[in-house]
Amino acid sequence: MSQYSGSRSSPLPLLFRRHSSGEIKNLASVSSSLLPAFGTIVDESHLQLKKYVIAPYDRRYRWWQTFLVVLVIYSAWASPFELAFKKVTTGSLMAVDLTVDAFFAIDIILTFFVSYLDKTTYLLVVDHKKIAARYVTKLWFPMDVASTLPFQLIDRIFTGKVHTGEAFGFLNLLRLWRLRRVSQLFTRLEKDTRFSYFLTRCCKLICVTLFAVHSAGCFYFWLAIHHKNPENTWIGSQVADFEHRTIWLGYTYSIYWSIVTLTTVGYGDLHAVNTGEKAFNMVYMLFNIGLTAYLIGNMTNLIVHSAIRTFAMRDAINEILRYASKNRLPEGLKEQMLAHLQLKFKTVELQQEEVLEDLPKAIRSSIAQHLFHRTLEKTYMFKGVSQDLIVQMVSEMKAEYFPPKVDIILQNEIPTDFYILVSGSVEVLVYKNGTEQLLSKLGSSDMAGEIAVLLNIPQPFTLRTKRLSQVIRMSHHHFKQILQPNSQDGKILLSNFIEYLKGLKKEMLEEIPYLTELLSDLVTESLDSNGDPQNQESLDGNTMVEEIPDNSSTWSRACPVRVIIHGHSPNENTTEGKTTGKLVYLPETIEDLYSLAETKFGKQASITVMADGSQVEELNVLRENDHLYIF
């Protein structure tokens, strides 16, 4: 089987490819059926077609069609021109017309061998009988034949004389049927992303205008040349004996009148004289109204479409300014709002959600894997975890961009998401005594907000971008859902998190209150959910818990814990079977607790137990709303 794609011979014979018989592969046919909608030129030399069958998307056949479009442009110019100036029909243009008609006759023959797409099965039909029946039964075949036949040459062959009657001029106008090829070409180019849509539309509008000007000028000259009194015409009143002057003089006058009339200038030097010319002028000017509206509408749409994003950005900025002024927002906050809005419009092509929201989930996940999989692997928390967990995490993450000097996380806000920095730079800040203090800086593959998410505490730090930064965000809810069935990965992740806390600065650790107890609870909760006591020694006995300073007393003084105290043992009930308790603030020492209980219940106490009977020895292990039984 020969591969014609590498041949350098003439393109026309090579269109008939010799391949082994058989139907086209379904997958290749379906993919080929989608490509013409976008104007893509495809070489289908890899497909198996029947003998002497041309693929409609074959590269050489597309070049052949493009070559015919050039000939169509000539036909669109020559047909009205030959109607107005009969001298050229039997002169220099006759040989050119016959040559052009010969090429279109060849194309008619080729059409009987071009396969087509079945709209029900979306497969290329390669049966010769079906291809021929489809072409012959359509309007295309008789019109193609009528627009190709050289009527003057046929008349000369049968009569032996050269006739130049008006009938032949109007029959030549049938060649304008070929203009549908130009329309199809522009339709394909407008959908082809390799070409500028703006330039393609402008080129199409220019071609429509030139054709209208040329055709109107030729018809107007035809009215003058066929009037019974040539001097009583629009051109006869200006040029004496114009029918015997040169062809290009008459054509120049015709095009000049047509352009002046189309542009509604109306100098008045060339004007309608007789009734027929006035009627034609009225029709032409009505046509000009529609053509002008079509041109202006298309140009306005193209220009406005390119500037619509600018208009939208200006309106959004004005809305923000009015909102900030009405609510008297601080200047810094207003600048952050404006910076974020401007970034949204400037980087609209980078916003993954806006670009990918209409794509299937599988494609979106594949793109996310390509963009962020490597970043997630470099993050400290996910080192050593399975690839399955990373794939699941990346698929649920959302990408966002933040301009410089914009807050991503605020201190003490409720933790709902954590972030991984893909690019850019972020500062970790904390507010102390009304002043802002810089603790550290984060770069690519660093995490932010995960401490509050894992420990379930308010965000201990404020994160502010230093320059344009891209982050991927994971919600707390999705993170837990993915981690639940992956117990082994959860242990690795927890161990990585504890190791990360070991390396934090002392200043940062001091801003995480009650850290030792929170870590103990986190480890216990992880072991209970995993149900694997074998790993308790490695996690529960981790030296990290002992090395981190205890901030419980500081936390208690800043935010006192409220507990419910009872003046009896947990097994005793008061009157009517109900227990009594008093809600109090937890004091700093256990001696103060006993003094408080004596004041409340009127009796001395020496033992404090929980509801399950466990004795309390240290107050820093207590939580909000715990029940204490003091007796």
C-alpha cells in the first residue's frame, strides 16, 4: 500500500488513493467528523478507503478547493463585466473563461469520488453508488453543470457562427452560483483558531462590498448601453459617443458612480436621466441601506467585542468605589478590593475555574494533575503518602490568584480551607499589642492554614501576599472525606505534620495556644479512627509533645475556661433524681478550685473527679463545659 503523503507528483492524480478495501475505522471516522466544524485541515493518509475514493478532509483535496476559490473570484468579477461589455466575451477573456470552466468541470467529476459523512452514523460513506446518488439528486449537480457549460462555444459548434446576444450574457451570470464556495471558505476560516476572527470577518466584509460595487456599476452601464437614445443616459450626457470609447473608460465611470452612490455622497455629476435608470437607482439605494446596516453592525460588534471586558472592568471598579465610599471602608481595604478586581480581569485567561467549568470532570482532573501534581508531592505534609491520595487531593483542589499585598487568611478567623502556594511569595504575620509582626515567609510548595484545620482552632496567623501569587485551596470538609478511607496515609500525614511543628520558630509556636493538649487529642483521635493500636507507640509517644512549650496557663489567663461543678460524687443524685451544678470559670490552681467549691456548696472538698470517675490532678487538661464532681 503506497503512502501518497510523501509523494511529490502532481496533486490531482494522487487524490485517488489505492488502499485495501474495507470500511473506515469507527473512531477515526468520528474524530474526522468533528474536525471540519473547526476548519481543521487533516491528512487522512492513515485511514483505509476503498479504491478511487477521496477523503473530504484530505490535505490535497482541500488545496484543490482553495485553488477553485481563486477561480470563483475571477468568475464573480468576469460575469457582470462580460454582461456590460460584450466585446470581451469574444475577445481576450474567452480563452480564460474556457480554461476556468474546464477546471470546474474536473471538479464535478471529482465530486463523484468524494466520500461524505452520514449524519445518522457519523461514518464516512465510501460506496460509489451512494456518493453518486447523493450528488445527482441534490440541487448542486444541475446548478454546477449549468454554471460550467460554455454556451457560446456550444452555439458556435452547432451553428458555425459567433453570436453575442444578450441571452449569453445572462447565462454567464449562472457562474455566480460558484460564490457558495467562497461563503464556505469564510465559514471554515472563522471557526479555525489559527486565523484571527477579526481579520477574517473584515476580509469577508470587504469582499462583499467590492462585489456589490462592481456588480451595480456593471448593471448600470448595461442600462446605458442598451437604451434607445444613448445621449439620454447617465453617462451619455457626460461622455459623447461613449459606446465606442475604450472599455476601461466606461468601467471607470461605472465604478465611480457605484462608490459615490453606495457611500451616499451624491456629488450629482453622474445622475439618473431616464426612467429605467431612476428605477434602478431606487432599488440600488434601498439595497445600500441594508448593506450599510450590515457593515456597520458587524464592525461595531467586532470592535465592541474586543473592548467589552474593559467596559465590564470599569463598571465593576466604579461599583466598588461607590460601595467603599458609602460604607466608609478603610483605604487599605479598598485598595485590596481594587487590586483583586483588577487582577481578575488582567489574568482572566489564567483563571482555571472560568476556563474549565464547562469541561467534563475527567478532563478537569487530568489538567489539574498536570498542573499541580508535582507541587503537591513537594509539600511537606504529603511526602511519603500514596499516589492515589495525591491524585484524589489534586482533583478536589481549586486554583486561585491573589495580587500583591492582599490577605489570604486573617488571624482568628474560622478555619475552612488550607492553601498550598504554587508560585509567588506570602508573608506570615501576627498582631501583638496592636502592632503587626512578621514571623516568616512562604514560597513555592509551602502550606498555609493547615495548622488551624488539623487542630480545629481559629487561624493563629495572618497570611498576606508579597507579590502576585497562585495558590491551590482544599476545603476542610473534602480533606476529611478523602482522608477517612486512607488510614495508612493518614498516619504518615500526621507524622509529617508533627515533624513540621518541631521545626517551627519559637515565636510561631507561642502563637498556637494549648498546643500540647491539642496534639495529644489529635493523635488519640487518629488512633481511635484507625483502630490500629500497633502504631500507638510511634505516634502517642512522640517526643514532639514533650518538646513543645506548654502555653496552657497563658491560654487560661487570656480566655478562661468555663466548667460545671457539682458538690457530690457522680454516683449520687439530688432530690427528685436530678443533678445540680454551677457554671463557673476554672481557676488557675486546684486549691483555688476547692475554695470555690466550698463557697458554692458550703462544705470542704479534697477530691475532684470527672463523670466517668477519673480523678483530676491537673487543671490544664480540662475543656470547656466539662462536668467536675468535687467532694
